[in-house]
Amino acid sequence: MFITTNTNMILEIGDNIRLLNSPIKIELGKLELGKLTIIRQVLMTFSFLLTATGKATDDHISVSMPEATVTARSTNEIETSNLRQANATNSRIASEIMSTNDQRNSESNSKISRNRNNQLKCMNLNARSLTGKMEELREMVREIKPHIIGVTETWGKEEINDAYFKMENYILYRNDRVGKKGGGTMLYISNQLGQRECNTLNRPLNGISFDSSTWCWVSPTKGKKILVGSIYRSPNSSSVNDNHMLRQLELANNVAGRNRLLLMGDFNVPKINWATRDILPGARKIERDLYEAVTDNFLYQHVLLPTRYSGPSNSTLDLIFTKEEEDVKNVKVIQPVGSSDHGVVIGEFICKWKSRVVPRINKAYYKGDYDNISENLNQQVWPNEYSSTKPLGVCMQHYMANIKSLVNEHVPMGKTKDYNVPWMNDWNMRLWKKKQNAFSEIQRGSTGRKWTTYRTRRDKLRVSMRKARRLHEKKITKNLRI
């Protein structure tokens, strides 16, 4: 936006007008539409002030709106000090309009916060291969926003790079099954939390590696740390591997010591009723041994709902263990990821922690009520407000205070929207919700008809997402060719 005066004047910081011997041109541009509307009103009022104080006439001032960066320059040479003062004035005016408090001067979209939160949201799921399911998992994570994610049956392989499994704002820890298909575990920890790998539990015990588990330390506060583990025990696990898992549970409890413990995973022990804490008839040795190990180590299991659905039958396989009964609250089981038959378990791990990053809240200028702002400005009796006896600097400060008050009143605050993958459009989101509703019906009471409906909606979502992604990739390729 340009404002050009054909008189020999330029506004400087202070209460006086500096007389120069050349025209001056001030450029303001590349601003949001709402901000341009407000700045244009400021500049038109500035024109009125010059006219009202007898410093210029209407035909001396012209306004146009090309794109430009914020600058101030004279068509002839101007003293360096004068130019610096003019730049400072323009920067101050633009800054006062575009922000509502001093914290808005930061260029970063996040800030350090000392606010304490009371829980960490955790997620535990059996993926039955993450290959081809990362898009849906990322979308689910963006929706739920967990701090800790444990994944079992990742089916990861050495040739699959970490980049494939990467999720924004999370640090990945993985342990793939070696020499066999399937299995594997992963942990995703929010980068808002302090964290490091737990080497004591990740390395083989007595030369034998348990198949499979992943461990790390999470430091949410300056106080107690949390030892976090993700464990997968195959239904075909050998007795040697089972014994190693039991020893690892005991070792994890000892390593945690007085610190907190959060253990998630798929243990494949359906014959334990965790609600009544009983061993069911037909239980195998590993189920009796695991229940005894949990009792001996004073651990508490929090998942009481069925987590695996296969036709009319269901069972509780995906578990969450901690040291205290009150450690985890609000446990729920939601729809599986992709074609997995295991629901996703979510819950809140109760603790106090410091959030390092808090999204910056900005003015939502695109939602501003600019008609009301203009109406309020037009209702002002400008000749009475700004007489020729008042210094121009005082008039501008008074006017900017009015603008700031109107902006605060008629322009709402808003947060930056979460980023979604381009192919997760409205149609795919509707399919995703239909899949969730079908899964909820199964949870209320599983029947063959409900299971058929769920599988139909699950497959329809998978096909639609693949198609949308291919179309998006083709569009990118076409644009690159152009």
C-alpha cells in the first residue's frame, strides 16, 4: 500500500512535522486482507489529519495498493537521521495494528510455558503391520494428540527405514523381530517430553533377547521419571521366551525403583479376567505365571474392556500396567487402525508435567467484523477530536488507541489449525467416522451382521484413502512436469 504526498512534509516521531524539500512515498504491503482494511483506514485518516491541520490539501494525497514490503523511502536524498525516524514511525504503526500485546512481536509460532498439566495421554495398539496404515495412524494421532504411543505387531524389517514410520512431533524407538515375519514393537514419545533410551532393558538378558519389547525413560518433570515399555508376546511364543518376558517384567520393576512405571502391550493372555482378578478355566501355564508375576511385583492392570474382536467373540489382550491403581484414568477402546482386529486403547496417565511448547494464539483477522469497525470510525466527530491546535503525534496516538480497541472488540482470537494430509478430505473423514460408529456397535454387542458392516466400512475407507493419495501424487507429478 502506498501513500504519496506531493507537499514538502514527512511525519517523524514526536509532536512536530519535519519539513523536507522533496516528495515522500511510504510503502506498506504483503499483509493479510483484514490488516490491509485497517491500515487503509489509518492512512485515509492520516490524509484527513494533514488536511484538517492545514498542512496539505486533498489533491496533494493519493492512495494505491500494489504488493510491496514494508519500507519508507524518499524520491530524493534525505538525511540519514530523518529516514531512520520515518522507518521507525512506520514500523511502530504497523506493529500496533497487527498485534494486541507485546508477546506478538515474536516470530516463533510457539513459546515456552510453565503451566503444569495433570496427565499424559497414552495410546496402546496392535497394528498387525504398520505397512500401508501410517496415514490412518497419523490422522488418529492428530485427532487424539497422545503423548506416549505403544505399538505392537509392527512387522518392521531392517530394510524399512525409520523415515517411513516417522510422525511429526514424536521421537521413535523401535525393535523389529529378526529372522521371522511379524512381531516387533515401537514407542512414539512426544518431543515435548524429556526422554532417553533405557539400555538396561533393551539389551539381551544373559545373551537372550525377548521377542519383543522396547523401553525408554520419559522425564516429564524435575521429579520422578517414568519407565515406559511396549511388549509384544506372540500367541505361539515358546516357554523360553515366556520365561524371559517374566524376568523382564521383574527387572523393569526393579529398574524403575521409586520412579513411575508405564507398561503397555499385547500379551495374548485371554484367560485372565482382570475385572474380577481371576484365572478362567482352561488357562495355560503362561497365563497363570503372568498373573502371579503381576501380583508379586505389585502391578495393577487398567484395561477391563475387550480389545480384540473376531466375529462374535472378543477378548482382552492389549493391556496397560502401572504400579498404582490410580495411575491411569479414563481408559477407552476405540476403532482399530486399518484392517487390524485389535481396538486402540487410550487412557490418561495421571501425573504433573511441564508442557514445553504451547501453540501461539493469534488474531483471526479473516473472521473480523470490519463493517462494524468502519461504522464506529465513521461515527467519530473527527474535527472535534483532532483540532488544528493539537500536535499531529498526539492525534495519531489517540487514533491508534481507538483502532486497537476496535480490533480487540471485533476481531476474535484463534489457534493455528492442525495440519492434515491432503488426501484426508471430508469424504474420507466421513468414512472414518462411519467405521468408528460400526466398531462402537460391535462393542455394545457383537453379532455376525454388525461384524460384516464393520468390515465393509473398514475396507471402503482403506480403498478410498489409497485412491485419494494416488490422485494427490499424480497431481503433484503433473505440476512438476509443467
